[in-house]
Amino acid sequence: MKKRQINDEMMDSVLKTMLSEYQEEEGRKILKEAEELNKSDEYAPTKQQIKEFEKISKKQLRKKKIKSLNFKLKVYRTATALGVLLLIFNVSVVSVPAMKEKTLEFFMKTYNDHTDIGKYPGEKVEDVKNVSDDRFTIKLSKEYEITYLPEGFKLRDMHKDEAGWNADYYNEDKLIMFSQSSLNGTDLSIDTENTKNTYVDINGQQAFMTEKENLVNMVWRVDENIITVSGIDVSKKEIIKVARSVKKVK
């Protein structure tokens, strides 16, 4: 090993040691200042501030819960990834014989803890295409929305992109979420671990419904789209009513 290289490595080691010691010293100072502030009532939050913080935190945690339990949506940007998805779907629709008799408009594969949903292997789905900045994107050919909400629910959050859109409606701690995504280029998974799974007719389409604790989730196909309606602390009866209110945007 060359002398210059040895010197460089020694210098790196010294600098790392110095930086580590500096960080530890600064960390001790910050910790000491925090302890002093905690002893003083001057900077302590009021009871009202604590209450508001707990309320906001609770809502965010509940929103995160439904999104993790409900579905994982990921846009596939290459044909290779989409091909892998179709291979995954190349299995029997469902394992329960009674459920095989149901007529579904999408293809399903059931795992131990979740179910993947998509189009049938080899099925051609027509979407409106768009080429922008030499990049191929997927756009929804039709948009759908819910036309009924239980009393007290108001729109809080909404997001749209080329492959779909979703909206969250709140009534204090209660939450209803609507989502539409294109069958093309999406990987849709719903939590089916320890859930009660049934099928419900939604305007002539068979919807797959799961129930788990205080969460009700429904998913079905309309045209070239997957529609999901979910609710936290909302009755199954109301979620079905919301799902049946889904109409095409005129």
C-alpha cells in the first residue's frame, strides 16, 4: 500500500473519530437543554394544545391504518413489470368452492394474508393513452364518483394522477375512502388476513367485501377500472349504500 494512501486512510479515521465525539458532545448539550425546558412551565403546552395534538395524531394514524389495510397501489412503469403481474394472477380465482360460482369482472389470487386483484391474463383493456415529453402514460377513459354520503361526512383529502384518483371523507373520527384506478398498469392488493370475506351485488357487478375489526372494504370492477369503497367506524349497511351510489361523472 502506498504511503499517501495510508496517510489518507489514517486522516479519514481521525476525522470520523473527531466527528463522532463532536456529535456525542452536541447531543448531550441538546439533551440537557431539553431536560431544563421540561422542568419549566413557561414552554409547556396547554391542555387545549395537547388535546388538539392528540386529535390530529389520532386522525392521521387512522388514515394510515385504512390505507395499509385497504390496498397498495403501485403504477408499473415498464412492460416487464406488468408481465410479472399477469404471471402472478395465473392461478385459480378463489380457493373456496362456493365462491368460484360467483361471476367476477376481475381476476383474483388469494394468499394467506392478502388478495391480489387485476385483469385476466391476456385480457386487453382499452384506456385513453397520452404521450407527453416522450413518456407513455395511462389516463382514465371514464371517471366515477360517489353520489351519496351519510350525514356529517365532508371531503377532506383528494388526489388525482394518470392512473386513478381517490378521496377521503371524514365525520370526526369516522372515515370513508373512495378510490378509482385503471386496470392497466396497477398492482392492487387488499388485506384478507383474518377477515370475513363475502360478495355483494353493486349495481349488477359482484363486489368483493372484507370486514376486519372496525374496517369494511369493498372492491369491484366497472368498465376498465377497479373501484374501492372503504370505511372505518362506519356500518357495513352504510358502506354498501355508498358503494351503490357510485356513478359515472357526466
